[in-house]
Amino acid sequence: MMNIGKMMQQAKKMQENMKLMQAELAAMEVSGEAGGGMVQVLMGGDKIVRKVEIDPSLWAEQDKALIEDLVAAAFNHASQKAEELAKEKQQGLMAGMPLPPGFSL
């Protein structure tokens, strides 16, 4: 059985590592696209949207609903990639750290 002091040290180390991971994620970028690349969203690993690009040909069509759907789809695509990136980082962070029974990421 693990003593409380050791558990507290591990918790503190995990908290420090989480802060570092969050900073690393914020510095990384993922992109999502829709409509064959006609709409692209650039997002940080922290899920902050940094840029949205819309192909000028979509404006010529003046189909507001289509543009809105493509922007939403591109955003969701980028968000999914950011989530996957965060999971990968968390797994690397937690490698070798003992977790209580029944606890998972």
C-alpha cells in the first residue's frame, strides 16, 4: 500500500506535468477542413481557433447555409484532431504513473 506522502508527491508532479502539457498543447496546431478543403480551420491544441479560411468561390455561390455547414464541419474536424492530440499527450504524461484501481484516462 502506498503511503500518503508519496501519493501527494506524485499528485504534485502530475499537476506540474499537466500544466506543462497544457502549454505544449497551446503551442501546437491542428487543422480541419470540409468541402474538399474549401473551408479550413486552424486551431491550437488548446482548442482555440486561430484562423478560418473560406475559398472565394463559396462566396460567389452566395449559399449562406452551405457556408455555415462547411464552417461547422471544418471546426468539428479540427476539434476532433485537437482532442486526439490531447489524449496522446495525456497518455505520454501518465506513462509509468500508478493509478488507483478503476481509474482510467
